[in-house]
Amino acid sequence: MDLSSLSALSALDGSPLPDLSGKAVLVVNVASKCGLTPQYTGLEKLQAEYADRGFTVLGVPCNQFGGQEPGTADEIATFCSATYGVSFPMTEKIEVNGPGRHPLYTELTSVEDANGEAGDVAWNFEKFLVAPDGKVTRFRPRTEPEDATVVAAITGVLPG
């Protein structure tokens, strides 16, 4: 997979997203009012640890799971910055499932997880590691960002 479908997305503030070509990117659908929201802490730690080696987290706000991301772009940005010190890029709010699914997630949800299951995103904080060569590894929502399997997958595909 390439990340060309990101070109149809804007950053949370409406500006263009940074160029992510050649990077290892952990794409995560995020929400501010979810029981899994504390995963922002682990995502930010991954960002701090590996950003200088060609890695980034890409947060993708989504309000499709229990209405847990109801805020405006400004409210989401303020919450993430003030509460979790988020420094990684965030996209505009999109849909990851259903008829309004963004093309990025059409591609990502075709990838099987470790149990051989593809299909819809299960909940907030589902993670997709897109390697620089386009290979995608999928991690379900309850897999913590700093889980050994996630870290090993990231370090195994770092370009630098």
C-alpha cells in the first residue's frame, strides 16, 4: 500500500498533511472520550522515541464509535495538546467504516490482523503500521501502543 490516499485528507487545522513518503507510519483512529483514550500517552512515547528514525504516528479522529469524538477540530487539537502533549500529525475527522469510509481506510481494512481477520475497524485506537515499502501490519484497539509486538513491528521497518 502507498499512502497516496492521504493526499485527499487535510490536517486537523485544515492545512496539508506533512509528506509521509518513505516513513514508517502508525495510522490510528483516535477519540477523546473513549476508555482507550489514555493510549495517546503510549502513542506520544513512540513518536518521541522513533521520529528521528523515519517514523510517525498519524492520528485520525473519528466519531463513529459511541460518539466519542464529538468535538470540533479546535477542541480536538486543544484536548490532545493540553492533556497528552500530542506532537504527531492529526488528520481532519473522517469515517473509517460504512458507506462514507475514507479511501485510506478502504485500503487499510482489507489487511488481516494477526488472527487472519480483515474488515471493519472494531473500535477507537485500531492501529495500522504502514512500512516504507507499503506492507501493512494491523493491531486491534486493545493492543497498547507500547506492546512488544507493536514496538518490534515498528523497529523492524524503520527506514533510518
